[in-house]
Amino acid sequence: MWSHCTLRRLYSLLSAKMLVWKPADKDEIEDMVKAFESVGNYALAHNKLEEDTAFPFIAEQDPKFKEAIKAIEADHKKFTQDWNAIQPQVQAIAKLTPGTGQDQIAALAAKVKEITEFVFKLFAEEEKICLPFMVNIPKDKQQKLGKTIEELSRKDENSKFFFCAMMDASKHDKEMAETFKKETPWFARTMFSAIFLKKEYGWFQKVVEI
Ligand SMILES: [Fe+2]
């Protein structure tokens, strides 16, 4: 659920900024395009992890889950389609010069707002469906799934951004902060130092800050 917490924050930040965004220079435009890419990569990787690893694992424990999750799988497809559909608009933003293209930015901002609302609805639905199944799974099996997901996330080429975003989100969510502190291995907490966070994630914080 850390990823849901984190992605809710990433989409909220991106969407809120786009609604008021007036790029000051070319670097800021470049960073905004990179922000779309990073947030999208995270969301797509998260959905894939659920589809390939988490959902089959839960279905193995209780076959009724397969039926329960059908609507979510359809919503994952819709998310991918909607996200891919705005990529030409994102690429058009990349070609803008500061002070131009406010109409294009506003059109993209409206789309991102819709997608953000959809992400919130999707995650609420996933949690509603998955949690009753998860609580029936023995603790050791739940931990095994958690470990598998963590290892797969680490292998992702964008893992640095994912973990930095998680660290940041945990600072803004009390419940997540408590479990994150307890369950992240010591090296994640020490290696992801303030300097590392600034280097790998500072650009994102700067471009979405209002
Ligand atoms: Fe999810």
C-alpha cells in the first residue's frame, strides 16, 4: 500500500502544478517532461507488479479473488490507455518555449486532473477488494509477498526515483511513516540520505512545487 500512498501524492503534485504552471525557462520544461515520464513509469510498473505478482499470489490463496479482481484489471487497461493517449501532448510541451503554449498546457492539465481522479478511484477500489482477501493470508506468506515485491522494485531501472518518492510520501502520511520506518531495512534509510534524495528527487520536488 506504500505505492498507493506514494502515487496518490505524485499525481496530486503533478496535477496541482499543471493547473497553474507557467514555465520560466527551458530547463523547467525539460524537468516537467521528465516528471511526467517518472510518475508514469512508476504507475505502470506498480500496476504490472500487481498483475504479474500480487494478484496471482492472492488468487493462489483464494481462487474467488480471480473473479473479484476482473474489474480492476479492466481499470488497469484503461489507465494505460489514458496515460499513453496524453503522451503526444507531453511531447508537444517539450518543444515549447517559455511564455508560449498556455492553451496546450491547460489542455494537458485538464487531462492530468481526470487521470489523477481516476487513479484515486482505482486505488480505493483495489484496496476495498484486496484487503479482505489479504487479512485471511497468514502473516509469513504476506511477508514473503512483500519481500518479492521489494526485490522486483529494486531491480527496476527507475528504482531510485520510486524509493525517493516513497521516502517523501512517508513524511506526509503518518500511517505510512510508521510502517515504513519499521519495515524498511536499515540500508534503505541510511543510503537514501538527504544528499541522495536531493540529487535523485530534488529536481522533481522543484518542478512540482507551487
Ligand atoms: Fe495498485
